Amino acid sequence: MKTPKINIADSQEPAFGYTLSLISGKWKLQIIYHLSRNGAVRYNELQRMLGKITYKTLSTTLKEMVNDGIVLRKEYPQIPPKVEYSLTEKGQTLWPVIQEMCQWGEHNQP
């Protein structure tokens, strides 16, 4: 008998599900981390920081984060086009959570 897959968004704790929907995935926490540490960053620079992330994956992930109000995309009217990504105020409030996660890892890693 197969165990049904639990949908986090359908959790009885809607705040928990909402939070996970904003930070879930392989790259979102890393993007928040790099933007917190480096401020406004251009696309290619962010891609280099992340390492082995494809153009499509980074583009899709950033669009999701912009739509969720976590990341700000600022486009400058110049040629060649210049676009920078940074954390919004809402996104900056996730930094203390990430710091706590890092401290937990430091204390509990083997």
C-alpha cells in the first residue's frame, strides 16, 4: 500500500506551509544567503556565486521569488541592459532565520 504524499500547503499549520512555499527548493535559501551577504547583485554574478545552477533554473527561481515579494528586480534603462537583484524588506526578514539554521548546523554537524 502506497503512503499518500503530504502536500505541505495543505498542512494544518498554514503559516508553516506558507513559509516553506517561499523557501523550499534547492536554490532559494542559497539565493537569499548570497543576496543577504552581497547586497544588489547582477544575474551573472549571482549565477557564479551559486555554481552549478542552470540559466533556466536560476531565471525561474528568481521570477518566483520576485512574485513572492522576497527578491527585488531592478532594471536600469541603459544599453546594454543592466538588471540587479536584491532582497526586499520582506526577504531581509528571512536572514535571521537562515543565521539560526547555520548556528544549528554548527552545533549539530558530526
